[in-house]
Amino acid sequence: LPVVDLDAFYSAPASPAARAEAVKTAEALIQYGALIVRDGRVSETANQRFLDVMEDYFAQDEARLKEDLRPEVHYQVGVTLENTEKPKCHSDDACRAIIAALDPAERPLDLEGGQADPKCRFFHRMGKTPPTTDFPSLRMDNVTPAAFRSTWAASMEEWGAQIKQAVDGVSEMLAVGLGLERDTFLRAAEYGSHLLAPTATDLDKWGKVGEIFAGFHTDLNFLTIHGRSRYPGLHIWARNSGRRITVQLPPGHLLVQAGKQLEHYTGGLVLAGHHEVCCTTATLEALVRRRADPETAHRPAIRISSTFFHHLSSDEALSP
């Protein structure tokens, strides 16, 4: 995947080097539907702290986790337990056609689909409340888990703010690369219903090679950004090749994928990126290494994905 440099863009925004990074950003999302971004403001230490907090949270017993369920608002805040989220591909003709068009060796694992994902999730809303909106029901209060009451908000805000500023920067580079005003997407997303949305999969329970943690799908938002996970397993599909790519992120780098809002905004010039998460040999090798290390052997065997969904404002009209 192409790597774009936010530091180069911000150090001299009017320079040819910054312009080149912006064009690279647009071309990467057009051709691949995804890119890797380097952002010196993102702290790997903060990412590791966030992963620790989420491992500890999801290691709680199910009764405690259920206290944070909010099904009455369709799980849009708080926890979603395993076997709840279900990819739509098995019942969506357009998605099934995409899978059928892929080379058999490059297809996702869930060819038949239909099963709910074994992952859990937590939604923590971030962003500003709009002064007026036609969608007031989207502004529900965040959930604070009882056992983490004194530290939860700070933990969410520390990592959420870092990853949000990175994806904001990508949206600026994308706008410039597409020939738009630099703040076009920033303005459109000012009151977006942004979600810090980590997922968790219990590797003691689901850690078998070939187990699907998150079935083949695209995201509904504008841009999705992921921090580094401790366990491999994320696969994405490049638009220009149809090949399945195993994502590997070095420290200080983040993965960005296009979502459906961006696809609509660009009239299909950029397509939402397909991806899946599954258990691979590399996933289990990482688990063996952590269990052999005295510093991490005691940690919960839970795969966390530090995901952030960047949304345009709900009142923003989408048109190419």
C-alpha cells in the first residue's frame, strides 16, 4: 500500500512536497481504496496504553460487560457482545458479485457468510454537538464502565484525539489532491458522529487458524483509521488489483480505508474498501511470543483493533 506523510504535508503546506503528498493520498484512495499514513504526532506508547485498557475491559466477565449494553439505541454507544454484528454480504447480491469476480485464491474466507461475527465492540462517541440538527437521536450519552469509572474517559480521549487528528489530516490531503479547498472535508465533518470503535476477539476461545473474526464488508462512514494491533489478521482488497493484502503497520503508522460516505461524495471515483479480520498462523505466532515474554505472559489473550470511524456530519448533503 502507498505510504503518505502527514509530517511533510504540515511542515510546509504550500510546498511542492506537500502537494505531492496530497496527490499521492488521492491517487492511493482512488486506486487502492486504502493507504498507510505516517504521523509523528501519534504516540505508539498511547496506542499501547489504549490496547492495555481495552484488553482489561474485555477480560471482564460477561455479566459485567452486559451492564454496558445499549440495544435500545442500536448499540451505537457502549458494548456490543460477540455473535451480534452480522456482515450483510451473504444476503447482498452486489457484494456476492464482487466476491465471485475475484480470483478464487484471493477470495475472503467467508464464502457462504451468514454467521455473526465472534468479535465484541465498544462505541465511544467523539466530536462536537451540532447547534441544530435533524437527527437529535444520534447524540446519545457515552457509556462509562463501572470498573473503569475514574480513568475511562481519559483513556478514550487520549487515543481517540490522536487518531482523529491523523484522519482529519488525511481528509485535508485528500481534498487538496482532488483539487478541492483544503478544508472541504473538515467542514463537512465538523459535527460528524465520529466513533472510537475498538473491537475485541478472545483468542483462547476463537484462536483457530481460519476462524473469521469480522466477515468481508465495507464501512458506512467517510474514512476508517486503524492503529497497530498486537495480533495480525486484517486483510484488505485493493481496488486496482483485486488481491487480498495482509496489513502490516510499522510503529507510528496507521491504516486508512475509504468508506461508503466517501464513495458517494466522489460519485464512485473512490470506492469503499472491503476487508475482513481472521485468525492466521501469524495471529497465533504473535500469541505464542506474548505468552513466552515474562512482561506480557500475564496479559489477556484478546485481539484488539483500535479502530476509529470518521463521519461526515449527519446534516451534510452528500452529492458528487
